Amino acid sequence: QVQLVQSGAEVKQPGASVKVSCKASGYTFYAYYMHWVRQAPGQGLEWMGVFKPTSGSTDYAQKFQGRVTMTGDVSTTTVYLEVYGLQSDDTAVYYCARNGAGHNYFDFWGRGTQVTVSS
Amino acid sequence: DVQMTQSPPALSASVGDRVTITCRASQTISAWLAWYQQKPGEAPKLLIYRASSLESGVPSRFSGSGSGTDFSLTISSLQPDDFATYYCQQYVSFPLTFGGGTKVEIK
């Protein structure tokens, strides 16, 4: 069965960086894109970008260009999201989510990683 | 960017009610629309893709319709497990965007 297991909660100071991981199992890792979506407290869902395992390429939402990096390791079937220059409004739950069959909707989601930015 | 507008933002309904949530895109997206259900403290769950295709394992009381700019999600007979927040999402182009959500509460 498909599983996306994310790393644990993080507390960071303003200006710091955070790296969140998402380990995939139960399917052919390189055959599906992996997206990152975040949700601030009490707010809706916000797409951040996508990592494409076959090529290692990425597409980022313009809002996050230059401030995030998405990478992956095929050998460990793990995808990573790194966010730089954290501010208080980056406090959110960060989800990894697998691409649906050839299209950019999300058929499986990780449980989320809480990132709290606080001094 | 394609803006997605959901309505209503919240609704109160009783078990057994028929519930319809609407989603409007700022430009045509053909049928490249998905619906998700999210319960507090949980990740979203895919219900519908390509506007009207039911994801495997999702109860048949959920249905989706629409194309172009106007879409709807209908729950034919609301069950206790259905009280949650629902989101639409377009996937015609990047950036992928979501509606603001509709919270379905118990009347």
C-alpha cells in the first residue's frame, strides 16, 4: 500500500532554515511526481511546488521561488523540502502529496509536518 | 493564476440532507478539477478527480459535476462521517490552486 511518511515537528527561530523529509513506499517512486502543500493554522491549502523524480527537476510557485528547494533521493525513495529565511507566517503544517495518475491532483498525502517559527 | 472561489464558506446541515458545494474558476479549466475532504488534524483525502470521477473507495453518495468554470460537489445523503471541510483544486496549469474551503457543520 502507498505510504508517505514525513519527518517530525520542527521549531525554528526567525531567519533559520528547515528541511522536511517524506519517505515514499508501496509504489514505483520515480513514476510519480511529488508535491508539497502547506496549511497555516486555521487556513486553507497552498501549493508550494513539485519535484519530478525521473528528471530531478522542479516547478515552484512564484511566491516561493528562491526560498525553497525540493530534492529527492531515488535510492532511499525520499523527497525533501527545504525552506530558507523562515518567518512567523511560515508557521504551518507542510504536506507531501503524490501526483495522481499522470495529472497534477493528489491521490495520496503524508500526515504532515508541523513547522513552528518562533523566537 | 487561476483563482478558485468556493461557496458557501460554511454550511449547517443534518444527517440525511442533500448538500451541494460550488466552486468557480476564474478562467476555463475544462474538467481539470479535484475535490478533497479534510477533517481536523488530518491530511486532505481525495474524493473526486477530473470533475466527476469518483476516487476508488469513496462512497457513492459523493458526486461531482461541471466543466469549464462552474463545478459542484454533492453529497446525496449526509452521514455523520461527512462533517468536514471540503476543498476544490484546479490542475489545468501551474500554480496549482485551491478554493478557500467549505466547512460542513452539524445543524
